[in-house]
Amino acid sequence: MAALGFRLMAMLLALLGAGLAVAAPPHIAATLEAESRAPKAGSRIDLAIAFRPAPTWHGYWKNPGDAGTETLVEWTLPAGVKAGELRYPVPGTLLVGGIMNHVYEAPYALLVPLDVPAGLAPGTQLPIRAKVDWLACTREICVPERATLSLDLTVGDGAVEPAARTRFDGWRAALPRPLGAQARFERAGETLRLAVPLPASAAVKEPWFFPLGDDVTEQSAPQRASRAGDALVIEAKVGRGSPERIEGVVRIGPDRGLAIVAVPGKVPAGGAAAGAVESEGEGGGGLLLALGGALLGGLLLNVMPCVFPILSLKALSLARGGGSAAAARREALAYTGGAVIACVALGAALLGVRAGGAAAGWAFQLTDPRMIAALLLLSLAIALNLAGLFELPSLSGGLHAQGAFATGALAAFVATPCTGPFMAAALGAALVLPWVQALAVFAGLGLGLALPFLLIGFVPALRRALPKPGPWMATMRHILSVPMFVTALALAWLLGRQAGADGMAMGLAAALALALGLWWVGQRGLGVRAWLPLAPALAVSAALILTVPRAGPAEAAVASAGSEPFSEAKLAALTGAGTPVFVYFTADWCLTCKVNEKAAIERSIVRDAFAAKGIKVLVGDWTQGDAAIGRFLESQGRSGVPLYLFYAPGRAPQVLPQLLTPGLLTGLAV
């Protein structure tokens, strides 16, 4: 009887504490946000219920663990407007007194898809109301909290503010990604063994399985993770339930996870331990492998299609010859310095953008049509210089370190549309390394790109093998201007693809202004005053570039018959149904991608072979830097395009080479 009294007293105190807590400021502040405050009629947008826990407080995942409760939302919406299910980010673990909690200790957001009905007139008001209940806890106490959140939307053009896009990209990046392949599980005595298809190259840190059901595993028991080829094997203590299908989230790193559905099947024997211990023990080896891959990848960029225009500049620079051995070494070092510094600068910019929450990858700057317009002007200027319309003092005579430095930086910048063998995995690894190590990998890429020129500068025998200067060089300059003009033409086409006809017209107008200014310089000679009239031309060109419209998200390109735009949900549905799937990720600015598409993917022999075997083709178009595609690329250990994957039923995804042939693709249909 006394024990019952103590329990009743405890309940009364808890209720009293809850009542006082409701009157006090919340321990976890909540706000309601919309990615677009002016959604289009007939569109779907994302809402976010953003939570900010006070220090020492935490909120809970959908399956809160051994304690806690999930977040509940009651919506009040205008007629026809529908809210979907809450989407939770990847949680963390918190073990308190032997009780496992699945929690969020840092700011987090639950995302909700909101469907706006078609037929609404622009200007229609859409008041959104949500009554939200959640549990806020520390390690000692818990307080139920509640808020009524409101948001007023107006039907419009669907515009998204850059700041809102960045916030929502960050929140979406924290969501678990669909696995895109079938996971398997088996019970071995008191152990549940789970096999998750995951490329061996994909980084894994502190893996943990969070089941959606609270009876699947003994949630407070330790878990063991190991690698078995292209599979991550997780072992946990069996819970009291015996489901025939297991759903949940596998954490593979901080704020990174995979949403899985597992069915009974054979699970391979585990190998080396995966997780924090593995990462710490192999950190140095992983860095060395990434550095080696970056060095080889940069070296191979010298023969990739996307670097052909820069090869013309390098060939001309090497052919100038003459000068002393010391001057040759200075130019080689300057060229190398330009390439390395440019790669490090691009890498630092990429890491900074990603730190802000955007799902960016290598060549991220090329998703902005203004950058394409700038490259158009740069390529045109180089072509006109090679054609003899004007001369650059630092590049026209003997060996000049300044010109070599600029050429090296230019080579690195123009090489960004491509990722070749070795380079893709190295840059993917760089994105999960600490900043200093990641920048070292980008420096290795620049060093590999500059290595041929560096060797010629320091090896006299290689310099002696170069042809001697002579009248042929003028003819060679004119010949080498042709690929640069072709490059400028391709960039104009790409600008039209990204920014439409108006954007392409503005880019061509900027190119015309620049060409007229450079023509004037060529007519006036190399004096300083001759360059002064170029300033207005540059100002006009810059103004036109800055006003090039940035297009909205583009629909995925469907290059070959029977292809469909890529989505992780579509991939998961196809692989779950046992359908073989070929997935390729491309971009209009990626020359390697376009070569592979024309030479292999779009060939009729490949289409016929795929159709005969029922292989579905999904196309991920990253031209506009789609955040969902960026996150998927990252989950595959890649930082850019191209990426080619083949999903055979019942097998782990196969990563194909970055240079495709029709025979390689038709072999998938055997």
C-alpha cells in the first residue's frame, strides 16, 4: 500500500512539473517553415518543423528507444491541401542507466511534404496551422511540451529564396537515404544478423541499426558492425518480436544514414570491424590511398576529353623551348603552383559550400549559368589569342613564370567538368576527411595534372625531345585555336540549356563585347595605353554575365528510349521488385558523360540488349546541381559525375568504369 502511495505521489509531481513547464519557455523551441512561401498551384513543397534543444536537452526519433515518445502533429489545413508523413533525420544514440534512447541533441527538423491543389488562382491565401506535441528530456528529467505553429502561404510562382534553399538542403541532407537495394537478415540463436549492400569504398563511421519497430532488437544491447566485401553486416541481440520484414535506418556516419527494408536471406560472414575504431586505425592509410588516387586521377586528366582545350595551351607553352634550364624549371614550378593552388581553392570552396548544408560536389560551380558564361568568355579570349587577334605580353615570348602560373590555374579550372578513373573515389574520400587532409587530396589532384609539365621542366632529356622553335609555331597556334573555338561554341550551347534562349543571347552579347575590346587591343599593339579601352568592354561583359538568369531546377534528361528520370524512391521500387536497373548520372557540362552517352549508352545495340533482358534505365541529370542527386552521389563515395551503376537482382550494386563501351554494357544483359 505504501508503494502504491509513492507511485501516486510521483505521478502527481510529474503532472505538476509538466504543467509548470508548459507555462515556462520551452526547453526545445519549435518553428514552422516552408521552403517556398509562394507555392505553385498543383505543386508539392516541403515544410519543416524545426526544433532547437536547449543545452543538455534532447528530442526523440520516431522509435524513441526504450523510453520517450515520438512527435505528434495535428494539422489544420485549407480545403484540398494535404500534408504527408513526417520524415525524421538520422538520430543518435544515448544510453542512460542501461536504457537506450534514439535522440537529437543538436538542432534538427522534421520535414513534411505539402500538396497544393491545382486550379488555385495566384494570390490565394493558404493558412497552415499545426498543433505539435513532443517530449523534451535531459539525462535526469523529461517534460512534455506543446506548441501551435502557424504559417501563411500565398499561391504564386514557386520561387525559393536562396537562404531557404540552403536551410532545406541541409535538413534534407540529414534524412536517411533510400538504400536502393535489398537488405537481408537472418536469426542465428540470440543474434539478429543484417546485411546492407554498401560499396566497399563508401566511408562508414559509428554504424548503428535503428529499427522502426521496438521489438525487433534488444535496443540497449551492443551492436557489432563489420565489412564483407560490398556489404555492411550488423549484428544485434534479437528482440521479442519475429517480423518477416524489417524496416529501419542504418547510420553510416554523423547525420548520414540509409533507410532499409530487409527480408529473410543469407547474410555473409562478417570481416574487419567497421566504425569508429576502423576509421581511427586506418585514417593514415585512407589518406595515402586518397592522395594516390588524386595524383593518378590528375595525371589521367591530361588525356581526358574535357581537358583537350587546355592541352593546346600546354603544348604551345612547351614548344616555345629556348631559355636556360633554370628558366625551364622556374616555369615548370610556376605552372605546378598555379594548378595546385587552383585545385586547393576549388576544393576549399566546395568544402565551404558543403559545410553550409548544400549537397555540392566536384565542379559544383558549373551548375551556375553565370559561371558557364564566364568560361565562355575565357575560352573565347584564349581562342582569339591563339588565332593571333591580340597578344598577351606575359605569354607571347620566352619562358615567363607569370604566364605559366596562369596557364596552370586555367588548366585546373577547365578540368573540373570531368572525373576520371582513380579521381572519383579519391575526391569522394576527400569529402569525408578532415579539412586539412581533404585539402591535401585536392593539392594532389593539381600536382597530378601538372606532373607532365613538371617532369619536362626538370628532365633535360625530355626537353631535348621537344621540337625546336620555328615558323611552324605560328601555324600551330592557329590550328590549336580551333579546339578552343569549338569549346566556346559548346559552352554557348550549354548556357542555352541552363539559362534558356535569353541567357544564351546575353552570353553571346558579352562575348561580342569582349571580342571587340580584344580586337582593339590587337590593333593598337602591346602598349599599356592600348589596353585602356578594354576596360569598358570588360565592364559590359561582366554586367551581362551577372544578369544571366539562373534557371530553376531542370527536369532530368532522358537520353535513350525507355529511360526515366532518376529518383531514389523509383530505384528502390524497381530493385525491390527484382528488376535489373542501369543508373547513370550525367550533366550537360561533363564532356566525359557526353562521350559515353554517344559512344555507348545511346547505341541501338545497347538499347536492344537492355530491352530484351528487361533492364530499366534511370538517368540522374546533375546539370543544375540537384541536391538529391548530390546526396546520392556522396552516399556512393563519389563527389561528381559521371557515375554508372548496375543493380542486378539479389546482388550488391556494381560500379562500372567511367569510360564505357557498347560491349561492356551489353555484357550486363547476359
